[in-house]
Amino acid sequence: MKRIIKYLLPGSLILILIVLITGSLVYSPEFIIRLLRWGDSDVYDYLKFPERDLIPADTPFEFSYKLKTEQILDEFELLASLDDYEAYLEENRTQAFIVIQDDAVIYEHYFSGVSRDSVVTSFSIAKSFTSALIGIAISEGHISSVNDPITEYLPELYERDPAFAEITIRDLLLMSSGIKYSEPPDDAATYYFPDLRQLALEKTRINAQPGEIFHYNNFHPLLLGMILERSTGSTVTDYLQNKIWQPIGMEYRGSWSLDQSGFEKMESGINARAIDFAKFGRLFLNNGVWNGTQVIPTQWIEESTQSEPQADYHGYYGNDFIFKDGTGYYQYMWWGIQQDIDKYDLIALGNHGQIIYLSPEKKLMILRFGESYGDFGGAGGWVDLFSRFAREW
């Protein structure tokens, strides 16, 4: 064993050195060092990054409580063939699990040492917030239309490649821009790169026509974040604070994680309490209206959440995740499931099992935040369970 280690260790050091040198030719040395030091993302990464504060609302909103704890647990145990659903949630590294219907909390419990006032992180749920902010910016005239070419706001892209002018804001929202994206390296880059603006403006390349195929791509929210900054003259966090966080009565302090240049981690980084994330879900269940005030235009709620038929469905989406049975869709940074002609469920979904599941028909919301997906079949397992619960409840 000592002899094996003796020979492996120098080889490992050489491999690491090669990764550092090769990566540094494309990306910054700081990014490579971060990647090697921090490894895969986790739900406590928000402690590693700088952040911009989200301030509690002057008048916090509080859900009413009409607890149906035993009925909820019985139903999930039946659907998942489990004897003890709460034990299962604990074993599968859940942090918060909340069920809300008709504006009332009917189940709420915290696990893994987390409490009601503990911070949980969004991962890609942040993308659904970004979509809402784009809709508000359009309604306020900062952005003309989803059909605007992105080069109207980001001319640097046109200077580098005129083909970027064919990509619209809508293409970014639909994850169908044709911008090249390779999951392992680009996932890491869009998460750890110290200057995400530079990354999105200088490292992006086009390899397909816009609108041809759905390809989940973290460059898209970065580009949308810069469009929001330039069109509104505000940081994305401040725009969120003024247009959503304050109006819907967020109870606790939150934050948006930043890169080293002070730009929001648009692909992932909103940090808040689970009960405040539920208020964002409530806003969509109520068509953008908050206690009589139209916070997000109703037209945007409809446009950004309802499916558009695809002539070649599986050619556009593929056969994975919610698309495998032909009912799933992706619309403006929301996942959706078409339950019937005029009935659909919505999902804001983040890595490691951060989920806001909405059933507009049932006025029902299920939130699950956790340290990992656990052993329930990844995101697809949780989404399938919540979909069946929404149909049966």
C-alpha cells in the first residue's frame, strides 16, 4: 500500500497541476482554486460568498394556520408507501417541509437541525424570481418586450459575434437560445467564477439556432441579470427588494449571494426563510395580486407559466425528467406539468431538492428545502410525489 501511495501521490499532484494550468488558460486561476477547494455545491455555500441584503417588509405578512398534520402525513405515507413520512424526510436530509392551501398553512415542520427562522437557499428557484423581475421591468417600460434582441442591452455580445442579435430575451427565458453549454464545466464556471458578468459576455459561444431546442443553461440568468441592471439602473437585489420583497411582506432578512465583482449569482443565490419563499409561491397562486395590489401583471403570470404546444415535443425537449410522458414543459424559468387542457401545475426547482410546487386548481402549495435530494429518485421523484398528492388531495 505504501508503495502504491508513493507512486500515486506524485501522479495526483501532476494531474492537479495540469488541471490548474489548462483551466487557467480558459478561466481565471481564482476560479480553478475555488473549484478545487470547494468542490461540488452545497446548501451552505451562501456562507462562502459575499451578499447583498434583502430587508424585511415594514408590515410582514403572516399566513393563517389550519393544521391538518395527521391527514397530510397519512396521505403522503399512502402515496409513497411509507410507514413514517416525517422519519423519511429526516433521513433524506430535508430541512423544511410546508404545505399551504387556501392561504392557510396546513402542515409545517423542520428537520436536520433547522427551525422556522433558519436560512435556506434557493439554488435555481432564483431563476423563477428573475423571470418575475423581467415581467415587472417590461410592465414599467424599462424593457420594451421579450422579443427584444439581447444585444440591444448587451452590445458587447454583438461586437464579438453578430449572431447574438438573433437571440431574444424570450429565448433566454425559455432556455432555447442556442448558446453552447456543457454541464460539468459550465455548471462549475457559472457557479464559482469570480466575475460572472465577464464570463457571460466573453466566454459564451453560439452553436445552434435560437428556438430549436430546449437546453438548460446557466448563462441565461446571468445575461438576464445584466439586462435588468442596465435597463432599471438598479442592482438586481434592490429591484427585487422594491418590487417583490417589500410588497409581499417578507418577514425575515434575506440576501442574494454575489460574485467577487458584486454581481448577483443569478443562477442560484437567493437566501431566505422557507416561510418567506412560500409568499413568492402565494403571489403566483393569486395571479400576481397581493392583498388587492397587482405586484406582477396578470398577463405576465399567464405568459410565463402556461405551456406552448411544441410541434416536435420530444425533439425540442428530449425524453428526460418531466418531459418523458409528454405533459411536462418549461416556460419562462418555471417548470410545468399539464394536468388537463386548462389545468397545470408549476414548479420552481433548485439543486439538491429545493422545490416550490404550485397547484393553481387546488390553491395548493408544497415546499421542500433540503441538504440533498435524498434517496427519492432525485428531482423527478419529489415532483412526481407532489403531482400525485395535488391530484389526490
